[in-house]
Amino acid sequence: MLDIIKLLPDSVANQIAAGEVIQRPASAVKELMENALDAGATQIDLAVKDAGKSMIMVVDNGCGMSETDARMCFERHATSKISKAEDLFSIRTMGFRGEALASIAAIAQVEVRTRRKEDEVGVKIINEGSVVKEQTLAPMAVGTTFAVKNLFFNVPARRNFLKSPAAEMRHVVEEFTRVTLMNPEVGFTLTSDGKELYHLYPGNLKQRIMGLFGNNYDGKLLPVNQDTDRVSIHGYIVKAEFAKKTRGEQYFFVNKRFIKHPYLHHAIENAFLEMIPKDSFPGYFLDIEVDPADIDVNIHPTKTEVNFLDVKLVYAILHAAVRKAIGQHNLSPMIDFDESADLNNDFSMAMGMSQPLAIPNIPLDPNFNPFRKESAPRESHGEGGGYQAQHHEPLGDWRQLYGERMDLPLEDFGPMEESKPARQYLQVNQSYIVTTVKSGLLVVDQHLAHARVLFEKYLKELENHDGMSQQELFPQALTLNANDASLLKEMMPELENLGFVLEQANPTTFMVNGTPSDAADCDAGALLEQILDNYKINRSDLQLNRKLGLAKTMASQLAVKAQTKLSENEMQSIVDQLFACNVAEVAPDGKKIYVIINMEDYFQ
Ligand code: ADP
Ligand code: MG
């Protein structure tokens, strides 16, 4: 019998393999741009025609190639980036398989022009369908230009398989975005059919995000910076209130390589959980730096999947980093506060300082009291001392005015409150609190604000087990069906942390002996039933979220309702407590709590 197994000719094998690496013009764009970065380019210009179908050109000012390398680079598994199997575990470059150019050349007409700085003149090579068609000398600047024409010219089936020009162009822009985001120190341009779409100047990540997505991103971003010995996470998240209804800007990178990772994505969604509405998506631009030995990028030909050695650890650190970023933003006095801490950082980095500028540490004496006799400058200071001593005399009254409070540290009296007119609070529609801030008017939804305050309070109580309880004079009996009774039993430890005092009288009846102190005026039985209902609806969520759900239900049930008259003191207390919260902008269900009407925008 005849042997029937044959080796495929190289050209066919290359074409088949090419299909894996180059699926569409955008794949070639990605490979060419990454090669330019690996070559150390500081300026990379991409131009496409017909969304890359007729032509893709990438011009770089990188290290260039020798004449031999320029021929070699089209061979399969030809790479300058690794030489032995172990190198696979220390990959720092974008490419490493030596497959991309071989694949592109198998299915397109490729012209490369390249010159190293040590060479007088460059070389030009034309390769069509893996065959070198032409090689000549080419006068040119140092660097490399790849022009890929008529992609899939020899594989009509694939060419027909391409989507509309608009769809293919979207893929091109997406790859361009991914590559440029993680290389903000490199300048890039993207030109499509002669029209320049992007002109990105070298800068930092924030500037790059603005260059790609618009200058209005300036105020929307929160820096994330977390360094641990195993994992570092750097980048930006989009503030909760700018979360989008469509899956918008979600960019994860591992060691600057774009990845898709649903599990890690969940870590971020979870960190935003009670801050953005259910139908919105958080935005982020985050780079996770790990030791290359801790990941395996070699599991998928297009390399957007990564296996982490310890993905749970990365999840935990990522979750904590995002929570911290949100928390820090909300802790800093956000109203009228110009957030420029991260810009200072970039500035000191740009100045070549290895450490960001530190805020000078000025030692403060908390007991210092300028009105106390003993701390007043000594008379012996001469004229100056005399002057100050004189001015202290009338202020002696101050001591009488405040009597025994004199011994409190000065800051307890607040910053010169006497000279500041008290803030006014106005209630509109018995639902909104209106007051003034530096730049204008602050309008707060009273129910949402109070819900946020209570939510954070209950979360803390659930953590610290220290909810205050109010004894019921006449304990109420709550009878439930068997199912609800077992749920309530399951939740008892948490409910007790919040201040409920429950006692199971028989399998389906519970005595409510005490309620959380905020819930004194409300029907405890109805509240518990509401809690059970919400718990049942959200039970499919992770166990992790049980406390969140509980705090959320309690908060929305007990928060002051709309259409409730508030005294000025109550209004002030809600506003003050709101801005002491970790997150003041959004209610636990994701609704916006307040708006600031900036007077300068209207009256000039
Ligand atoms: P890989 O990037 O995986 O090494 P490629 O097929 O993409 O494989 O490239 C093959 C080799 O060609 C690279 O290892 C590099 O040495 C060289 N090369 C490709 N593009 C450039 C470029 N723009 N500048 C300099 N060298 C390049
Ligand atoms: Mg490559």
C-alpha cells in the first residue's frame, strides 16, 4: 500500500499558521506596532488604507535591522528576543514567538525598509507570500518601515470573511489604543485614508488617556497605586459617577500586555459594587506588574489571555487597590478641592527625582495656645515682643468667654469660627437640602444622603460587631414560614452585630427583644421581613456581599424619606455626616446624591 502522509510545503503550512496569528488587519497592526516598541522606538506612525485591507504601514525610529536580519525576520520562529526555552519565563518584550512577520508575509505583500545607526545606508526587501521578490539598498533615516499591502491577497476565503470597513477600522483603533495606552512615553500617530485620527504626544498615562478619550477625562480619573512584593498595580479608574451604561473603557494589562480576564474584572466590579448602578460599568486603565515567572502568556496565540500562578492573590490586591483609590478620593475634602496630588507626582518624576516630592512634615504642638500667658513671647524680645504683648491684652477676655474650655486644644474651636457667617440650610420640597459651598450651591437629596451615611455606619458595625441596641419594652413576636425562619436564623449573627436582639421562641417564631437604635421608631417586624426579602432576591450574589446587602436594606429602610420636614440642625448634620463618608457621591444603590451648581458657570 502506498504511504499517504506528506509534509505540506512551507508556503501552505505558513498560510495555515498565519490564520491563527493574523485574523484581520488589526492583528497585523498590533504585531507591527509591538515590534516597533520592542525595537526601542520613541515615535511610531501608523497609517492604514481601507481599514488596513489595502495597506498597513508602520514607521518607527527604533534600532533597525542588519541586512541579514531583514531577510531572516520573515522566517518562522526567527526572533531576536529569546534563544532558549527558559527565556520563555522571563519575557519582557511584547513579541517572542518569531511568528508574526512570517505569518504576515505568508498572506500579504510586505515591503520592509530598515537601517541601523551603524550602517551608512538601509536595505529594502519585498516579500510576497513568503518569497523574497526584491532586495535593494535604500537611503533612509535610522529605523524601520513595514508596509503590508493587500492582506489575504492569496487567501480569498479569508479576505471575504472580513467585516465592513467600519468594523475592521474599529478593531484597528482598538489595537492602536491598547498598544498606545501602555506606552505613553512614546509618540504615536494614526492616519486612516490620509486623515489623521490620533496624534499622541509623549507624556504620562493620564495625558495618554486624555489624548485617546478626550480632555474631559481629566476630572474623571482616580489614580490607583499599589505596590506589594509580589504584585504592583498602577493606573487609573474612572470615578463611580462617570460609569457608563455600555462596557466602555475597560483596559487591563499585565506587564503592559493587554489582557482580558473576567475573574479580575470581577474584582473591580466588586470594589465598585455599591457605588454604581447595576446597569452601568466601571471604567479602568490598569497595569498589573508581576514577575514574568509568575505568569504564563503562552497559552493563546493572540495572547489576550494570561494564566497567573496565584490569581487569588492578584484578585485580592486588585480589589483592595481599587477600594483604596475610591476611599482616598472620597476622604479628601472633595468639594472645591482641586485634586492635583498625582500631577505633583508626575512632575517630580519628570524632573528625574526617584522619589515623589514629600509633603514637608511640620511638627505641630497640639497644646500650643497663643492666648496662654506662658506661651506668649517673652517681654525680653524687645520692641517686637512689646508689640505682641500689647495686642494680647484685649484678648484676655477670651479666657473668660470660654471659661473652663480654655484647656482644650485650640483646634477644637474650629478655624476662627467667629469671623465666618454660619452656613445656611434650606429645605426645598421637603426633599432636598440646599446650602452653600465655596464655588456655589450644593443641592443634596436628603434620603439618598442619609442612606449613604447609614449604609457606611452599618457596614462598620457589621465589621466591628458594635451596633447599638435599643431594648423593646414590649417584645414583638415575629412568625415566619419555615423557609424564612431558617434564613433569619442564618443571618442572626449579623443582625445582632447591627443591634437586633433576637430570640428564637419556637422553630418559626422569633422574639424581637431589641432593635438597632436608629430603628427605634419603626416597625421592627416589617424591617426584618424587608431584609429577608432583599436577601432572597440577591442570594445568588457572592457570600461576600451579604453584609453589603444587609447594610443596604437597613440604610434604605431607615433613612429619612423624601417629603419629610427637617430642622436646620438635622440638615446640617446630614450634610456633615455625608461628607465624612468614604463615598459621598453616590447612594448605595448607585444614585447620585448631590449636585454642585457652580456660580461662576452662570454669573460672570
Ligand atoms: P517576534 O517579535 O516574536 O520576535 P516577529 O516575527 O514579530 O517575531 O519579528 C521577528 C524579528 O524581526 C524580531 O525578533 C526582531 O528581531 C525583528 N524585527 C521585527 N520588526 C522590527 C522592527 N520594527 N525593528 C527592528 N527589528 C524588528
Ligand atoms: Mg513581533
